[in-house]
Amino acid sequence: MKSHWTSIAWSFAYLLLLLSLVTPLTVITAFLLVVPGTLLYTMLPRKKFLVHIAGVWIALVAIGTLMGNYIFGLLLLLQAIYFMIPSIAMGHLYKKHASAVKIVITGMGVILLEFLLLLSVGSLFFDFNLASSIEDIMSTAVAPLQNVTDTTLTGGMVWSPEMTEKFSTYAVRFIPFTLILCSLLISSITHVIVRPTLNSMGHVVSKMPPLRDWRLPRSLIWYYLISTLLIMFAGPSASEGSLGMILDNLIPLLQVLFIIQTASFVFFVAYHKKWYPVIPVLLVLALPFVPGLWIAGLLDIAFPLREMITRSRR
């Protein structure tokens, strides 16, 4: 009986999250939309899962139709299907008792493939131009700044159409990095919520290794070294065209990974040096805001720093 009411509660939460897509809250709730489907797929037999999802989707189309029209309801349904695919993929792995790392990576991969497929379909069949859309959005967002004549309100800066175009081009070049990061965040947030929820209901779910034990592949150093050398010696081709876009996205992505490795190293040192728990937390929170600290993660991968620390304790 408890499981029955739990599944109903998560179905209702799923409906609310889907309806939030038509509100400004979608910026936040989009990162949570894989959670209910994953939980329902894992905790319910397949037939009951289909009944719950069908009920939510019917209610979604009905409410969407009342809010706008039948087409609007169908658009909401398409978004629901979009987020359900990674939910089923991750839920299937939870049922198979796969490792947490495999679940998160699989979820990230499915979400990323969906992103790319959606962009391809939009471009091929609906003449969708992402660059133009981003430029239109930014033009709308900065229009108030262009209409401001009092430079004291804008810090002495006058926003011009050329600046809008420049920022739009910059945003388009970083689309791959943004898609990868968003996919990773959605998958990670889903696991962080789903794992303890399933454990509380008696499902055995593997957890990620402690952050202090994470060791990323040493090959990342070579990728970063090659990228840096290309930027230094490849000339204009390293900042233009396909190669430029690859390097523009690869380098910040590698730096994000090195920041994660730095966080692992900080917790490793704190654990073995028996620091107060708040110290490593504060240091990790400062990592994104202090330039260059990611180098510690690079050094942790390249050299046996951890062995030196544990050896000194002996």
C-alpha cells in the first residue's frame, strides 16, 4: 500500500514538473524531469509503469489543450517523451544493479544524443537555425540596454548591435560544451535524488565511490597538452573553423574535469590529514572562482602526489 501511494505521489510530481515547462521555472525544473520517470520505471512492474505514465500524459495533453489548444497539448507531450527516454535508460540500469558510474554516464550519453538528434531534425526538416535563434534571444534581452541613453546606468558602456552579434557568435561556438555540461548535470542530479529515494524503499542501488577516491584517466593530460600546442603553433586555423570550435569546447571541458579532480585531491588530503570537514568544503566551493586552481587536479593525475602524502604519514 505504501508503494502504491508513493508511485501516485511521484506521478503527480511528474505531472507538475511537466507543466512547469511553460513557466519561467523551466530553467530549474528541466534538470529534474528525468527523476520521476526513472523512479517509476525502477519501482514499478512494466505494466503498472505504463499505466502511470499514460495517465500523466493524458492529463498533460488535456491540461495543455485547456491552456492553449490541442497543438499546445501535443507539444507538451513531445517534451514528456523526450525526457522519458533517458529515464527508461537509467531506470533499466538501476533494475540491473549496474554501477553508479555506468548509470550516470549512460544517462548523460542518452541525453546528449537526444540534444544532437533534436538539433539535426530541426535543421533538416524545419529549417531551424540555432545561431539565428540565439541571436534573436540575445537581441531581445539586450534591447533595453540599447534604448538606455543615460550611460551612468550602464557603467559608461553603450551596447551596440555589433556587440550583440559578437556575443551570439561566442555563444554558438560553445554549444557543444554547454550540451555536454547540461547532460552531465541532468544525469548527476537524477542519480543524487534517485539513489537515496530507492534505498529508502528497500531497493539496493550502488553509490558513487567517495569523491576523495576519484582518479580520472591520465590520457586527459595528453588531450590538454595537444590542444594547448595547437593553439600556440597552429596559427589562425586554431581559432577559426571546425578546429577552432573543437578547441574552444575541448579546453574548458578538460578544465572542468581538472577542477573535479582538484576537488577529489582536496578531500583526499583532508581525509588523511584529518582536517575539520568544513575546510575541504569551503576550498571546493572556491574552486570555480579562483583561476588556475584546476592545475592541482592536472598535477594529481600526472604525478603520484597521493602516494607521497600517504608515504609521509608512515
